[in-house]
Amino acid sequence: MNAIKLAGLGAAATLMLGVAGAPEARADSGDTLAAVKARGELLCGVHPARHGFAAPDSQGNWSGFEVDYCRAIAAAVFGDASKVRFVALSSQQRFPAIQSGEVDVLARNVTATLGRDTALGLNFAPPIFYTGTGFLVRKADGIEKIEDLDGAAICMAPGSTTERNVAQVFAARGLTYTPVVIENNKQLVDAYVTGRCDALTKDKAALPGVAAFDTETPDDHMILSGIYSKEPLAMAVRQGDDQWYDLVKWVTYATFNAEELGVSQANVEEMMSSEDPDIQTLLGVIGDNGSKLGVDNDWVHAIVEQVGNYEDIYTRHFGPESPVALERGQNTLWTDGGLLYGFPMH
């Protein structure tokens, strides 16, 4: 491909000419918002197929918790949540993709850690999902606690914090295990379901989806009690572009604050007439928060109307009527004893 500068958009925003000659704006560092607007769509890196978080259907239509956060950013930027292209990334591909500018934001089950924040040149938005390392086992094997996995074969994905967490957990207990490391998620789950591994380890929120993959006998599996690490999942952007980082960060806070203020997808139009100054500020009826971030002042209205607040998004993908039902637990608002705390929007 050949690259030409986008006049007025800064050195990092370019037009990439593909084989058909169609221009595509990129932003390797800095001026990301300008490049996204010039391109006309957000490029969002997501998991190729993970129940509840991100997966395409047979027609290529994406759905999932992290998919909806990509759409929330698009709603803020364009006023249109559909203006996003999903880029499926393996665990090995995800960091090079955000570092190189192949995607504008990474919403792919990324645990925020000090090493990733510093060594990989990333900035993490506030966590959108709190979980931790867990283990899925077959009930028939009689495995009831982690010590029962001494000497076991354990399936896991490469390049993940789970690999390190398992090594630390087992070493601390003087236990041994044989890692069965498989990159492709379907092949990884197949290896466990067919008995190649005694257990499968992922962050605990993913394990109900793995059990559901065994369509014939999903109830033959159980998740061991206990969480063996801290896994705050957060969206990541490249360092060096504070405006873009601010936008992604405040999109996250906006979904928390909307839930706290009782502004939902079901009542957002009604709430436009609220006399509560916090709600008026949130929805852009008063103030200029949007212009401070480089978007329209009704950016939060667009997010909530088209995607929802945090509760809307969580319930859609993990609520009791969803295929992967999960208690909210730590993923509740601070006012309910959880960890979600939206910073003030004034």
C-alpha cells in the first residue's frame, strides 16, 4: 500500500490506498479521532469468538458485551453506533494490532496490568468487566479443589495473563501440571471437551460459555470455587494521543453514570426533560462536554439511545435470559457494593 498525508489532520493521520484505490484513514499515533472521522468508521479489535463478549453469527453480524462498547464509541464519535468495523484478533495478534494502528481501540478481553501499560505503549480505559482466573472440570472426575489438579493436563491460551497466573498458583501450592497451549479458541475448547485436558482455564467469566459449547452434556461440567487472580478487563488505546484516550475513557464512565442516574435505553427520551442538572449535563441538554472531547454535545444521548447504559449492556449479554447468565457480582455500581464508579461529568 501507498500512504499519503491527510491535509490538516496531523502527521499521524494518513490515507492508505488499497488495491482498489479506496482511501482509508489510519492513525498510528496521535490524531486518532480525526483519522476515525475521516475514515467514516471505527476499527475495533475484538475476540474472534467468545460467548457473551464477542462473536459473529452466520451472516457476519457481531454481538457481545465488548462489541457493544465498540458501538458505544462509534455512537459518541458519529452519532451512529453502526459505524464500526470489527477486526477479529487472536491473543497473539491483539497487541501488535493496536500498536501498529491496525485498530483504533482494543476491546478484546484485555487485562490491564502494569507491564502492559508501560512496556507495550498502551493506555487503559477504566475496567468494564472484573473477573479472575478460574478452572472448568468434568464432574465425573471428582475434582473439587485446585489441589485435586496436581499432575493434571490443563488447556489454556497462549499470550494471556492466565498462563502466568496458573504457573504462580500451582508453584505457590507445590503442585505440578502439564500445560496444553492452543491458540485457536474453538480448538482449545474442543481439546477440553474431548478429554485431551483434565481442566480448562480462562478468566472465570468465560467458563460458562465453554461448558455451553458441549451441547450434548453441558451439565457434566463444573467451575471450581474460588478466583485465583485479579483480571480487570479494559479497553486499550495507544499512548501518545490524550484526546482519543479521554474519549474512550469517558465513554466508559458515561455508561456507569447513566446507570447510576437511572438513565436507560428504555427512558432516555423521557429523561431529556429531566430537571436534574446531573442528568441534563450527562445528556448534553446543558454544558459542552462533547465539544471538550471533540464530538457532539449529545454524545451520551446517542450512546444510551443506541447501545444502552452499563446495566442494559450487561443484561443483554449476561442477564438471566441470556445464553451465558452471570451474576453481576463485582460488576455492579459502587452504590450497590460493586467496583463500577463513574467519575463526575462536570
